[in-house]
Amino acid sequence: MASHVSGAGAAGTAPRATTGVNTMVTGWTMFAAVLMIFAGLMAIFEGISALAKDNLLVVTRNYVYQFNLTGWGWIHLILGVLVALAGCALFTGAMWARVVGVALAGLSMLANFAWLPWYPLWAIVVIALDVVIIWALVARTGEGAAEA
């Protein structure tokens, strides 16, 4: 009983398996989606902490960005929800979700840079996550990278 693999070339190359899964949803896109959901949740907690006027946050004087803590709380809360939703949208593999993900990660980086005086360690962690997210969404990895 002999079995043949259809589509095998004369050079002995194996055929590509097609599973019907969108090829845009690569490992790095999935990684970015999970990181965006995590970073969005962190921003939501930042916003809640600022809105609750938690003792964890220290308000500094004479800083260039003169928002009060409530204003920053709403900014982080809304941005966190948007980032988490964009992370969920990345699981579809849609190109618009990647573009929105890069834009929101960039906005999150800017917001957390301005947030540095209130909670430096948390802001630096979120900025680092945003850098990794942007890299994961724009880097050409996998099968498409070899062809480009």
C-alpha cells in the first residue's frame, strides 16, 4: 500500500499545509494582542488609581504637563479600554487592527511618558511593553519575511 503526498515537487520539497487560518495572525501578532490586552488592563488600573485619588500616587509640583490627577485618570482609563479592545481585535488578523494597534500603542507611550512624575516605575514598564507591541506589529517575521 503506497501513499503519495500530492503537490510534492520533483526536488523533494514538501507541500505547504493550508489550514484555512488567516496567515496575518502569526505568532508575533498573537503575542502583540496578548500584550495589548495586558497593557490596556494596566492602563485601566492606572486610571482607576488616579480617579480614586489613591495614596500610591505622588503628585509633584512644577511639572510641564499641568493636568490634575483626575484628568490623567480619565485619559488612562479611556486609553486603556481602547488598547485592550484593539488587542482583542488583533485576534481577527485584520490589517486595520494592526494599524490601530500601532497608533494606540504610540499614544499609550506618549501618555505614559507624561505620566512619569506620578508613577515612574509603572510608566516605564508600560512604555517598554508598548515598544515591544509596536515592534511585534510592524516586524515582518515568518513566511512573508523571507519573500520580501
